[in-house]
Amino acid sequence: MTGELLARNNSDPKIAVIGERLRTTTRRMSRLIDDVLDLARGRLGGGISLSIEGEDSLAQLLENVVAEMRTAYPGRVIHSKIDIGIPVKCDRGRVQQLLSNLLGNALTYGAHDQPVIVTADISGGHLEIAVLNEGEPIPQDMQGKVFEPYWRPATSKPGGGLGLGLYICSEIARAHGGGIKVTSSADGGTLFLAQLRIA
Ligand SMILES: Nc1ncnc2c1ncn2[C@@H]1O[C@H](COP(=O)(O)OP(=O)(O)OP(=O)(O)O)[C@@H](O)[C@H]1O
Ligand SMILES: [Mg+2]
């Protein structure tokens, strides 16, 4: 909140920058706490519970996540192609959280001088959300592990958190009757694809 006030209400650019950083840090801390609470609830109760509603404007909600990330990571290029022409039954907050986690990872671990590409569309009765980044690939033998809770390689770049983000993404996709997969190579980049049933 303090960060937000500093960022919005100060004409001094230095203070505004400090405000923006505070805001980003607060957002990240709050996400970490939410993630740990999610894990605790999941472990106790078996899976993430959803609040499913019919969403007419999911495309706009996903664009909002992309816009927030553009603000949080100025100087980075994020291309988005979000095409969801029909109402979708889903938990809007959870779907936003899924995209936010994938996009945060792509911006943190992908090549900083290359664009990140976000696509979302409807295919075969599923909502498909994909995030692609260039950079160091995830080694083949680690690609199965990235969705485990608390897993992050010893060499993982600083700037990440506890190793919960992808586990929570997979739980969100699973709770929507779908799943998530990764492909990663030096030539093709790293692609996370989440598929969620929408009806
Ligand atoms: N897009 C990506 N490109 C390369 N490596 C990735 C990518 N996304 C995830 N990883 C690797 O997978 C690990 C696990 O990711 P995950 O999101 O679960 O946890 P985290 O980012 O380390 O922490 P948290 O998400 O809890 O803040 C990361 O530490 C990173 O090494
Ligand atoms: Mg993460």
C-alpha cells in the first residue's frame, strides 16, 4: 500500500521508482504467503478448491495480468495473443494466478533480452494458456521435477521463491480437469502449456 501511494502520488521520479519497487516486493511477498497457504490447504484437504463461475471476459482478465507484469518488469517485452471468443466456466482468480506464475517464471528465468510470448485460446473443449521464453533450457531430467512442491534446482537464479509456483499451477489446472506440461530446448525455448476444461 505504501509502495502504491509512493508510486502514484509522487512527482519525484526517484521516489516513484522506490514506490514501484516496494509495490512489486509487497506483491511478491503476498504471493509467497498465498502459495504457502495454498500448499497447506491442499495437503490437508486434498486439492485446491475452486469457485467456478461463467466468465464472459476472461480474455480481458488475462490481459490485465499481462499488463501488471509489463508494469512490474519495465524494459521487458511481452507479446500477448489472447483469443477467447466464448464464455468460459472457470475460477477467474485461479486462472489469473496460473498465468501470473508462468509469466513471472518466464521473466525471471528466461533470457532477459528476448521477448516472452503469451497465448490463450480455446481448443478441443479446453482453454489453453501457453507461455514461451528463450534462454537456458530446463535439462531433460529436470522437466518432470519442476511441478513438484518446493523443487527448484540448486543453481536456480535468485529472484524466485520457494519452488511452489509450478506446483500450484499444476494443481489449478488439475482442479479444472486438465493439466500442464513443459517442453524445453536450446533451439525451441521453454514452453509451458496449461490445458483447462472449460465446461
Ligand atoms: N520458464 C522457465 N525457464 C527456465 N526455468 C524455469 C522456468 N520456469 C521454472 N523454471 C525452473 O523451475 C524451478 C521451479 O519453478 P517454480 O515456479 O515452481 O518455483 P520458483 O520460481 O523457484 O519459486 P516460486 O514460484 O515459489 O516463487 C525454478 O526455480 C526454475 O529453476
Ligand atoms: Mg516461480
